[in-house]
Amino acid sequence: MPENDLYLALLHYPVMNRKGWEIGSALTTIDLHDIARAAVTFGVKGFYVATPFEDQQKLALKVIGHWTAGAGGLVNPDRKDALGLVRITGSFEEVCASIQEETGKDTVRVATSADRHEHSVPAERIKERMKDGPCVLTFGTAWGLSKDFIDGCDMRLDPITGKGDYNHLSVRSAVSIYLDRICNGL
Amino acid sequence: MPENDLYLALLHYPVMNRKGWEIGSALTTIDLHDIARAAVTFGVKGFYVATPFEDQQKLALKVIGHWTAGAGGLVNPDRKDALGLVRITGSFEEVCASIQEETGKDTVRVATSADRHEHSVPAERIKERMKDGPCVLTFGTAWGLSKDFIDGCDMRLDPITGKGDYNHLSVRSAVSIYLDRICNGL
């Protein structure tokens, strides 16, 4: 499968709850499926799922195992290809270290958010950045990545906006749209 | 909320199973949430969920009721806005009749598929068609809309392709990407 120099990270910490407090969130298993399928479609090199909670890491590994080594993969080989792309880690720092080890280069840390940041850029900008080295597109579960995390990244993407001011896409939809905007035509 | 002259239909019949046989499929409740949230984002006028099975219609109505009239809407008003857009029907014929009644015009029936059709067109073409009257973007659950159904529609969209030949996006991802391609910039 041809690939772009692009990685995905789905973080379960540090994210926000509905009140804007920083929390660690629970795994949503459909995220693994939908995002992995979109990742394979658009030639993403690796899809990291980061959670500091060991029981949640075990749950994710169980789901992946069913579809890659277990009965699920026999019934549905396409799903096996997708979930084979998922890598379970404990933190975003581990994600960046893993990409550095794989590519020999520092990765550009790209944050996403449903809210506009004063220094955000169009998603298409990542097309150019990927030519110089790996980029990791980072998504928050629950009510999104914490503000401190976003401020600490190297780049921030413009939020996906439509006809009005409703900005409550699922993370599964947001990943799909950003990947299409970045990888379409490559 | 500003709107485009665009409707969505998610069909549970006539669709295909993994062997290509025509079947009626079961409801996947996360489809209602993710697609409704994308529909509100991009100013879709109505999101029809069509299933011929009465028990499945009841299940869909129960989910919607929880989030619009029940406890869910109090906790999460944004989800209430989204699921308020969902309309449960028994067939695609009912969908078209409902749009005709609402707009006073025949709707352009647009099929989507993961496979390329000899007469398919880029999604952006719908931008123009919406200026003349309503369009209904139609998606199949399970392994997609049946070939006869696709042939009977007025238009067919190009499949969403990425870096390779993997074409197994979730219907939730496919809806999100098509809506972004059609409605972006409108």
C-alpha cells in the first residue's frame, strides 16, 4: 500500500470534558474501526491510540487482536488491514518517540480543534510540510484536546466549519474530512 | 441555521451483503449520531433514515426521542439539534415523496458507492445542481446500495479514493467527506 509521510494520534489524555476540565477519557471502540479504515484509505503510515489507563490499553489490544489475529480477520480481511495499522501507546510523548525511531526524524506535531486558534492554518498546508518529514495529526476524544496541549504543538489546523456555527462533528468525521483535505490529489 | 438545498438518505434496503446479495440491513445507532452531526454542520435540510422493518423504525425513534425529547437533550443540547434533523421512513420512495411535498419540486436522486460507475461524476458537481432544486444524497448501509438501485438514480458520485485501492470507509466517514466536498465554500 503506498503511503504518505503522515501519522495519526488519537489522545484520551489530556482532553477536556463538557465543562472544559482536563480529564482522561474512556476508549470508544468504534473510533478504532472508523479511523483505521480512513487511515488506510489515505495512506497513513501509523495510527496511534494513546491512553494512560492500562485497562483501556488492554481493551484496545483485545479489539485489535480479534480483527487481526482472531476470527474477525478471517471473516473480514479488509478490516484486518485497517486495524493492523493501530498502535497502542500510553502517551503522546511515546507517540513522538516511536515516529522518531521509525523515521529517524523529529515529527511535526499538528493539533486539531473544533475551536479556532489565533495561529491555525488550513489543512492543505500539511501537504507541503510532509515533503520535509513526518507529521502527526493529533485528535482529542471527549470534548477535544486541552488548550495547553494545543498551544504546545508545532502547528494547529483551522476547525472544520460548514454553513453555520455548529461545530460538533464526531472525531470520526473530523479525522475523515481532514485526511481527505490533506491527502486528496497526492 | 442556514441551509443548502440538500437532503441525506441512509438506506437499509435495498443494500448488499458481503456476497453481493440484496438484503435489508439492521440499524447501526451510531450512524444516526455521526451523520446527523455532520448534516447539521453542513446545513443539510433533512436526514432520512429508511428501513422497511417496523422494529428497526421503532428503535430509531426511541434513540431520537431520548436525545430530542428525553434526558439526552437536556445533558447535550448540541446532540438534540443534530438528532432533530432525522426523519424515519419506510422506503426511498417515501423519502422522495416527502421532499417533493416540502419543496414542491422533484428531487435529484444521487447515488453513492465505493465502486466506480461508468457514469459517475465528481461530488463538486452537486454544488451546481442544488441551485436548480433539491438533491438527495443517498447512502447504503452494509456493503452498499444495490446495483439496480444505483442504476435507477439520476446521478452517481465518484467513489472516494485515496492513496491505494482500499475502498472500505465507514458510511459515517463517506458521508462526512462527501458533505465537505459538496458544501465547502458555499
